[in-house]
Amino acid sequence: MKILILKPSSLGDVIQALPVLRLLKLHHPASEIFWWIDSPLAPLLEGDPDLAGVVRFERRRWGRPQHWPEMLRSIRWLRAQKFDLVIDLQCLARSGVFAWLARGKILVGLDEVREGARGFYDIAVPRKTFHTHAVDWYLSVLPPLGVPVHNNFDWLPGRPAIAAAVKSKWKTDGARWIALQPGARWENKRWPAEYFAGLVRSLAEKFPDARFAILGSGEDKTLGEIISRAAPERCLNLCGETSLPEMIEWVRLCDLMVTNDTGPMHAAAALGKPLVALFGPTEPRRTGPYGQLENVLRFELPCSPCLSAHCTYYAKPNECLKGLSPALVFQLASKLLTR
């Protein structure tokens, strides 16, 4: 059996969709499964033990006409595979079109009103309720295909070579590491860097063996510098310094993660790492850390969650996150660390 999964982005969404791959492979161990993914995220899946291959979606390149021949070659390759099953977990127009052009025998997708992608599907699976978690919605494509849903799988298998390289490169042994994730795609999903700095000072005082790995992209470097100044000898600013696989292994070796609502948060949840998740404009029941919703902190406001990338609470902008004091976060983080 040959299967194609389409879930090109984003990092958190791809991680949340991985249980579909794991359970398909467990149920059909002889199957060849391919994953269609946005090219910058491909390193997350390359070499995955359950995948026969990764199909790169060059979203930025293929938006320009001079690269359309390259896109057509990719479509011809997809058709030549003669997939028995195609699963679109992105449910946008472009993923629906590519899924349909792959010409699999059966095309399954999520029943989402956005952009009319469901019109391409043979089977469209609705979201049970507004608050159904993304992981559970993705998994709901499996029962119609006769694939049982359970949690007996390894969500993010270890990469021993990368883990060893991380430990060697950054000399991680001999410390108790706490991961901090101060960035997020939306600015109004970011707990203030100064609050992270206050948290570091409190945790460093209570846990003398603790060190802090500040994760993020190159754009988060300044946030990392603000936090590092709270305890320069105890902080490692890794913003922009790690590959995706290295970031995963950093999360794996940490004892705790304190994070905004962003992709690495989902990595920590997938790895079963204790975490404190700071939520403002988004709805944790839909996209929170799977299996750890009890570790989500929110500051209740009438407008939150607004599900908007721009704060409209003009009296106190971003109060849904600024209202979460470092002392409150310290209390939960300390509890998880001592547990």
C-alpha cells in the first residue's frame, strides 16, 4: 500500500499530525508512506523511520512563474507513484488541489469551510466540536479507513547521532536544563521577555543546579539576550543557533519547558516533557499542549481567546499575557520541577 500525507505547515501543526503517520504505519507495516511538507520544515521528517520519503513543497519558489516547470515535475512524480490513499490534513485550497492532482485511489481530508478544499475529497471528516483538539481531529481521519486509534506509539523517535552532537557541541552534561521559548509567530502570543527574565532569576535562586536553554529563531535573538542578562552564567541563548532536529533534541534533554503557544511547545508535549504553556489570544482546548492542558496558564479576559493575530483590547494591549505574573509562572514551574 502506498500512502501520501499532505501537511506542509506549520511546525506545530506537523508535529500534531504525526500520530496519523505512526498509527497508519503500525496498522499497515508494509506500507510506503510519503509526506508532502513545506521545504524549510523537511529536516523535521527526513530520516523518519516510518516514512518512505519526504516530498518537498517549495511554496515560495513555486509562487513565481519561472519555477512552475519545477512544480509540474513534482506533480507528475506524485501521479507516477499511483497512491492507494491520499490524506490531506491541511484542508486549504492549494493542498486540496495537490492532493487531487496526485490521483490517488481514495482522497480523504478534513471538512473545513476555508477555501473549499473539501470539494476535492472522497471522504471529508468534520471537526466534532469547535473545541475538539487538533490532534484528535487529525486522528479522526483514521476510523473511516479501518485504522484503530490508540496512544501506543513513539511520537518523536530519538535521533541518537543528533542528540550526541548536541551534548558535545554545547557541553550539556552536569546541569539540569530548563527550556525557555520566548518567541511566537504572532507578537501578541509572546509573554514579555522581561517576565521571562524575572522567572529566570527566581528559578536560578531556588534551583542552584538549573541552567536555561533559550530556544527560538534568529528573529528571537534579542529576546534571548534580554533573558540571558538575568543570569548570564546560567543562560545559553540558542535563538537562531539550532537546526530543527537539534531543537527537538534540546527539548528532549530538558527537565521542563516554559513556552508561549508555538511549535516547540508541541514538541515538548509530544515528548511528554513537563511544560508551562502561556496562552493569551488562542484557545488551548483546540491547539494547546496535547495531554497537558492542566499546565496551561491563562489570564481571563472577556475578549480572550480572540483567535486574532492583533490585539484590540486598547485599554491594556496584550493584557491576556501581561496579566500572567512571573510569580504565578514560577509557582507552577517550581511545582513541576520538584515533582
